[in-house]
Amino acid sequence: MMQVPADKNTKKNPATISAHQRYQHPVRREYQGGRVMSVQLQIPDTVVQAIRLPEERIAQTLLVELAITLYAQGLLSFGKARELAGMGKYEFSRLLGERGIVRHYSREELEDDLAYASGK
């Protein structure tokens, strides 16, 4: 059984990857609105072990990849995708650009950005 440490910003117990092919996402953070839904993914141990990352980065990396994919498919807004990824607006936008993912940029977002840039 592999131990996956909890997020360093929380005091939650670490999740485990067991022989039952269960991966519990150990990253915990507060989201706007305060409510958090827990989702458990069934990932075979062989797949988790094949991920070429240190164990402590697997859960966060999976969240980022999920956020990018859901955003690219139009299933999550930019704001919700970056919230899921745990990234700021600039950081998530830069990551999308690095991946060649076109930003879904609405007229409202453009107006907000123009107002911000002009100091309003």
C-alpha cells in the first residue's frame, strides 16, 4: 500500500492507494462558497504507479489535468476550471496557452478586462 501525503496546508489524514485499486484525492483546500464535494476515482494501482511523478504531486497534477480537459471540452468555465486546478487567473491562462488550448473568451470577460486595465 502506498501512502500519499495530505496537502501541506491542511491537517487532514493522508489518503492511501490500496490494493483495492482505490485512489482518494488527498488535496484539500477551501473553495468559494465553503462547500466541497468529495469524489473518489477508481484508478488501478498499476496506472498510479506508472505515473512518472513523485507521489506527493500525483493528486494535484490529476486535478490540474482534469481542470484543463473539462475547460477545453467546454464543460467548465475558465473561473471554475482554475478553481479546480487551484491556480490564479494568470497562471491558469498561461498554462492553457502553453498547451495550445484556445481560451473561451466571452464579451463580458473582455469588458471586465478592459475596465480593469483602464482602472475602473
